[in-house]
Amino acid sequence: MAEENEETGALTDGFHLVIEALKLNDINTIYNVPGIPITDLGRMMQAEGMRVLSFRHEQNAGYAAAIAGFLTQKPGICLTVSAPGFLNGLTALAHATTNCFPMILISGSSEREIVDLQQGDYEEMDQLAIAKPLCKAAYRVLHAEDIGIGIARAIRAAVSGRPGGVYLDLPAKLLGQVMDQSAGEQSLVKVIDAAPRQLPAPDSIERALNVLKGAERPLIILGKGAAYAQADNAIRALVETSGIPYLPMSMAKGLLPDTHPQSAGAARSLVLKESDVVMLIGARLNWLLSHGKGKAWGTAPKKFVHIDIEPREMDSNVEIVAPVVGDIGSCVDALLSGMGNDWKVPPSTWTGAVKEKVDSNVARMAPRLQNNNGPMDYHGALGALRTIIKERPDAILVNEGANTLDFARSIIDMYQPRKRLDVGTWGVMGVGMGTAIAAAVETGKPVLAIEGDSAFGFSGMEVETICRYNLPVCVVVFNNGGIYRGTDENSAGDDVATTVFVKDARYDKMMEAFGGVGFNATSPNELSQAVNAAMDSGKPTLVNAVIDAEAGTESGRIGNLNPQSVVAKK
Ligand code: OXT
Ligand code: ADP
Ligand code: MG
């Protein structure tokens, strides 16, 4: 606490003001890697009752903070040292911004006077300038009396409007700056209504309802913005009252249970092609939706209704005939009340055709999920894990990889909102362990992380972190010996092919090295037993799932994005 000084009265300093400003705004969890100049800040935070989780690499701490923001609607905080630590955290900050997750990267920095004259300070870098293009806002605080306002600005910038990443630069000198304690207390700011509701204009609602009324083959697409908004009951009511089939984007799965009769998840191609009116709720028409045009969308003319908090998202790729700008909760409420009691559900020729396609795709997949082959294929292994999630619907599923991601997305049904956390808008590998750790810390729920062996390698060292904090995380590494497959060969030399890893690797031993539980599973039955035991015990566990090295395909479901050389391959 503040030191007593007989002449000037009680004093405080930058360290304490940062801590008090965060606590005043209900921010109590920090994801960090210690070092100069923030080691003592972490220690003091812990001493003041905050939860400070130390990672092995800032990128993983950053991914943890990003997903914490998605899960809680409060900015997740990642705390790093200067230059290299800051840069390690920056990928996650950019990822948070890209995915519209609220996060604040707080980094210590070197002496401004030396940095600006480029005189070679310890870890010298103009961090503010570097962060700026990669986040929503970037601030630097130079005076202790501005810490309160700086943190308030960072919080509001992260969560208001379209959420995103914010950078906050805290020079080393600032932390040690001293000021009068009561003036310090008065300088702190409690952010009131950090993400104010944004009501849609009534005429935009009327316009949207008119477009929907004229539809013969309407479709709702729910994106992760809808999951973030935590307007779960209203969204469900809108879908059910409208009678419109809906397609969940990956992280919106479970907003309504995937087994819901209106889910068109298993008829994706059909509904994109055949629909005539599409209402997007918290989903962008980016690459994941083929930009709203082209082959995936068929030749039938489309009209788009778009609900989003960010006005500039409208017409980003195609014309939006009914833009509805506002927060999803308010927009969905307004649409619902505008529908009234005499809303006409879509023709059964449309809903029946969608249902028929869903049923036939589900039935076609079902027998493949039953196989008990060893080594496992994706369907057998994921069939076993699908049952586990069905029986434990409140567990959180973390998922990354290529084939491991794409097969898991369509095979594993989700039943509750915000339970599926994955690679997001960039398809980034490496989010796995940070995401799993934050999911366990923020929700207290058991976590099942289904990881390609390549994907896992990006953050694998964090199994030590999982063991250190004894988190209820079960990691299943889909070990097919490589990126996409383990079978590529290099015909030109002794090095193995670029996509291939050490054969018969035992990732389970990594977890054992830190006191967790390791299993090697060679069949779906073994996998099921091992994962059930892990989920029952809540002990940190890693299951090495031996997958047929030939089972995957290049880049999973997005192989079409690979450029093709015009010169034949050797
Ligand atoms: O309707 P149709 O007939 O089309 O059928 C669809 C659905 O209707 C149907 N379906 C169902 N059928 C039956 N039952 C049910 N329940 C059901 N549900 C759905 O199934 C099909 C498919 O449905 P889906 O998936 O919804 O539809 P589709 O067409 O695939 O959707 C399109 C997309 C684009 C929305 C979707 O594919 C998608 O979301 N894709 C995301 C892809 C992605 O992000 N991939 C990750 C990146 S790949 C690559 O970049 C990798 N790298 C490079 C790298 C990266 N990424 N990052 C960094 C930091 N460095 C490098 C690397 C290194 S992946 C990778 C590692 C890979 O190796 P691993 O070892 O980790 O993994 P393995 O591959 O396993 O070895
Ligand atoms: P997905 O990848 O699932 O399709 P995207 O990340 O592309 O989802 O889209 C999420 C969208 O949700 C963003 O355009 C973002 O502005 C929007 N969004 C996030 N939170 C809210 C909210 N509370 N109200 C309205 N829109 C939101
Ligand atoms: Mg693999």
C-alpha cells in the first residue's frame, strides 16, 4: 500500500493506481508473462487479490485475454514486458480486433526520451506507433494522475460499438511515479455504461420486416457477434417466431441447440444457394461466407438484411437492402415486437426442403461416426467425442487444426451458447491452449480442447500452465503425424517433407512431464474412456489420439484457397 510520508501525507504511485483503476472497473483477472518493467506490477496485483495467471509465452496470454473478452463482454487483459514481449502479444491483439473481441494489451515500455532519440535503451521500441494499425485504439499514459483516465478510455474503446483490441502503453517510469494518495484516488474513473445499448432506427426495422415478409425462401445466419451479444433468449424467440431456417457460423453453434428443428447447419450449401432473403445477425460477409456472392451463393437473386453494430459493415461486399444498425439485443427485440402475433412463417415447401436435406445429410454421416477403427479416422474419433459433448453440454469445446477443425465443426453438435471456441476469422493456429485456459478460468466449466498435432504445437508449452493452475482441461491431440496428413514425401533430399512431423510422437508424455495425466488412445473406444475419465476427474489431461496419417485432406475444407502453380509439381 501507499507509503506514509510525514511531510506530504499519504502517497501512492503508478503501480497502485493501475491496480486500483482496474479493480474499480471490475477487472480482476490478468493474463501475463512477467519481466522488466512489469514484474512487480504482477506481484502487487496478486497481493491485492487479483488473479494473475502467468503464461510461458505472451501470444498465449494474449489469446487467453481475447477469448476472455468474448466470453465475458469485459476487456480481457494481457500484460507484457516491452519490445519482444509486446510484439509477442501483438498477434493476439490483432486477432482480437479482427474477431471483434474486447481486449486490452498493456505493455511496459522503455524511457520515452531515449526511445524517441533512438539511443538504444533496454528493449527500445516505439510500441505505440507499432500497435496503432493493429487495434481499435492505442493510448500511452505519461503521468500518474492520468492513469485513471487512460484505463477508462481503454475499457470504453474495447467494449463500446464494435468490440476490439486496445493497446495501453505504460512506460517504466510511470509505474514508479509518486503522487498524493487522495488526489490519486480522485483521479480514478469508474466507467459508467461502457457499452451503451444502441437502438436501431424504427424505419430500419420496418424496412427489414417488409423484406422478410416478401421472402419465399428466407434464411437467418447467426455469427459470433450474436453469440457475443448474450441476447440468447431474444435470438431464440426471433428464430422460432419467424419460423425461418437458420445457419450458425462456427462460434455461433449452440446459440440454439444444433439439434433444433430449424437448424440448417447440415444443409449449408443448399440454403446458401437457394435462399432468396438472408438476414445476417452478427456475421460478416467475409471469406467464410464467400463474400456473399459467387458459386456458393447460387444463381437465385438474393436480398440481404444485415444486423450489426458497425454501420460501415453494411454494403462491405454486396448491397444490403435492409441495414439494421444497433446492438443485437435491441435490434432483435425490435424485430420481434414488429412481427406481432400474426407473423406468417415461410412456406413449408422451403422449410420442408431444408429439413429433408438436413435429415439426409445427418443420416448419411451417422454410420461413419460409429466405426471403431484403429488407427482412428476423423469420423470415428470425433464420433466418440460428439457423444461426450452431448452428455456434457455445458463443457466448453476448444478446436483448432485443419481437418481436426473442419470435421469437428460439422460432427460435434453444440447445445449451449458460447461453448464452441475456435480459430475465428483468421483461421489462426495457436489459439488452443490460451483459449482453453481462459475458458476454464472465466467460466469454471470443464474444457475439452480438440487439437490438430500441428495446431497444438503452436502453444503446447502451456500444458505446464494448465498443470500449474490445476485447470479442468482435457486436451486431445489428433496425431496424424503432420499438417493435414503425415504421408508427404520429399523426393529431392534427406529432409522429411515440409508438412511431416516425427512419426509415432507421444504428446501425452508432455502432460505427464508436469504432473498431469497422459493417455495414448488408439481406437475410438479408448479415446472415449480416456476423455470421460478426464472430464470426470477434472485433472489436467492430454490424450494422444492416434489418427491414420492418410485420413486428412490438404487444408481440410478450404483446399480451394491454395494457389496453384502453372508448372507441374515435381
Ligand atoms: O451442405 P454441404 O453438402 O456443403 O455440407 C456441409 C454441411 O451441410 C455438412 N454438415 C453436416 N452434415 C451432417 N451432419 C451435420 N451435423 C452437419 N453439419 C454440417 O457438412 C458440410 C461442411 O459443413 P461446414 O463445415 O459448415 O461447411 P463448409 O463448406 O466447410 O463451410 C465453409 C467455411 C469456410 C465456413 C468453413 O470451411 C470454415 O469455417 N472453415 C474454417 C477453416 C479454417 O479456418 N481453417 C484453419 C486454417 S487452415 C491453414 O491455414 C492451416 N495452417 C497454416 C497456418 C495457420 N492457419 N495459422 C498460423 C498462425 N500459421 C500457419 C496450419 C499450420 S491449418 C494448419 C495446421 C493443420 O494441421 P493440424 O495437424 O493442426 O490439423 P490436421 O489437418 O488435422 O492434420
Ligand atoms: P462470424 O465469423 O461468426 O461470421 P464475424 O466475426 O464475421 O462473425 O461477425 C461478427 C459481427 O458482429 C461483427 O461485424 C461485429 O461488428 C458484430 N457485433 C459484435 N457484437 C455486436 C453486438 N453486441 N451487437 C451488434 N453487432 C455486434
Ligand atoms: Mg495433423
